[in-house]
Amino acid sequence: MEGGGIIGSTTAYFLTHHPSYNPSLHKITILESASIAAGASGKAGGLLALWAYPSCIVPLSYRLHKELADEYNGAKRWGYRTLKVCALSAHGRNYNEDIGAKGGKGEEWNKIPKIQGAPGKPKKSKRSQVPDDLDWFNQDAIDGYDEMGNTSNTAQVHPYLFTTSMVDLAVEAGAKVVLGRVTAIGHTKVDGVKSVTYEDKETKGSQTINATDVVLAAGPWTSHVWPDAPIASSRAHSVVIEAEVSPYAIFSDITLPNDFKGKKGYRHANRVSPELYARPDGSVYACGETDDLIDIPQTADLVQVDESRCQDVIDYVGSISEPMRKGKVLAKQACYLPSVIGGNGPLIGETGIPGLFMATGHTCWGIQNSCATGKLISEFVFDGEAKSARIGSLDPRHVL
């Protein structure tokens, strides 16, 4: 397994729980260059939805999330729960009257493409239709509300806890974690995969592992390991704010006043769209836009965090919510999201080289689609084909 993020961890789990797996015969290694869940898998929102995309794997993955939560007490172990989802349009208020520069720099907000699969389009509704329990926003700021999902089709997990739990369960079943950066995959087009060479994280020495099967599950770093992989990356910033609020995921559309002043000024035009996910641990995850300003570094622990972009998110959500404005900021962070160049991702399955599989390019739905991906890769490895879903449209050989 090349990659210790959510895709590599769930793949390791399903490989070690496949009926054909025999720990005395099969050796499964997770090779991770930094640490488990060091990238987006530890810094994502963790939203699960039947209205996500692509539709060929979403239902399977959503069901598997529920089954895993039931089996391992996911509610306690990794924060699994169902929740409501809505689109909320609001006008922000200026709470920083004495600081900051007047007006933004006019940049357009670059939305994370998460809601393209949501049922219906966000629309303005009467303010009276806002649910009573959605009480953590300034009621006089709300312009419109629209339900996008409910507890029958939407859930969430804490991504870091879920990823590390999957690794722990895989290790308990016989898998092994090795920290090192892959430098070469020994193979021939006819005979297939032979080995994986990596640089040990601690010693910096070169090590080689013999291998019969290799899964490329390095997310936005996949093309670093396999240059032919058509994977691009974009950076996204997020914050975590301490607040005990009702269980909602919010896709906001905020109109800022012309004289809006953030603590460090702000860079955008008057409309911004941060996402907010309430979590059962008494916090709210809020994410900003994506950017392509800085190339992805060699490893996840070298990702640069732009404090001003995190502050933008804090200022924007605070302009319409008192708990967000007054809550303690628990984390400011950034990660890179993988996408398939040209679209039509993720890529799951055979590459044309015997024993080499690809599982990458999951965009912003990596946590949601991780279980289906892991399950399907385990079937490719042990059964020779995908059995649980028809995923011909996601075949990596279409683009390699």
C-alpha cells in the first residue's frame, strides 16, 4: 500500500478482512512518507452522503461506513453520526470596526466542488422556514435556507480518528506500517510488479521490499510515485472552532458588507462560501476555498499553512454566527486535494501492469468513498475483479 491516508488505510482494512486473506501467507505493508493521516485524511470535513459522486460507488461506500460504525462502535471511536445538511444564504456584519483595511481585494471565491451531486439546487426560502434547532447563526442575518440532506442520506465521521482506526484494525489483523518515501516501483510490463524501494523516514537509508501487488493510494502525491498518473492537486485551508452546536453541515453563501474588515483585512469580493460541519466532540470544522498558489511539497508534513487564509474563514463565519466569532480556535490547517486531470475520477482498479493497482483522485469525497474503494481494491487483489460495484467508468486504463 503506497499511502497512509484514508484510501490506503481502508484498503489495508478490507484486504486484511477479505475471506481469502491468510496472515501466514499474505504480508500487507502500508508505506507512508510522513505519518498516518498526515494529509487531507486528517484535515478534511468527514462528510458522508448518498448524494455525493460518483454514483457507481457512493451507495456501497455509504453502507459500508454504517456497517463499520455498527461493528466497531464508530459513534464513540471515530465520531460517526447522521446529521442534517442545508444551504444557508446570509449577510455578514462587520464586527471589527477599528481594525483591518476597508474592502476586499476582489478575488472570486474558488469553491470546493462538493455540492454538484446534492439533491436540488440551493435556493432562497422564507426565513420562517429555518429550523428551530439551527440556532447558532444570527437570525437577523439569514436571508435564505434550503434543505440539502437529512439524517436518512447524510452522516459524518472525524476523518483523522476514522483513518487511524482503520489502520489500527488492519494492523491488528496482520498488516504492517512502515514510514518511508517510495522512490521506485520495480516492475516490467510483462511480468508485472516485483518490488518497492523507499527511503526510510528515520535513517534516510534506501530499503527494498519484494512485492507481488502494489496499490497506488497516495492521493495528490500519486504522480510523485508514478509520473504517468494524471493526478493534479489543489490546496485548501480549514479551521476548527470550539462550539457546542446542533448537528448540521452548512453550505453557506455569505454577502459581506462593503465596509467589512477582518482582523487581517480580507482578500475576496463581497460573496464568500465557507462550509461548516458541526462535530459531536463540541467543535465546528470550517473550510475555505481552494488555491493553486504553492506547489505540493514532497511530503504531507511540509505543507505550508497561510495564516491569513485561515483567518479569512474565521472572520467570514464569525460575521454571521456568534459561536463561531467567540469560540476558541483549536486548529488552523491546510491540505491538498487530489483530482483526475480532465475529470471523471476517482481512478480505481488495474493499470495494465500486472499487480499494479491505482486508487486515487477522489477530490473532496475521499472520506465518503474510501470504504467502497478499499473494498473494491481488495476484490481486485484477491478475486481478480471488482464484484461489489460496476466501476468500468473509473478504470485507470482509460487515462494511462
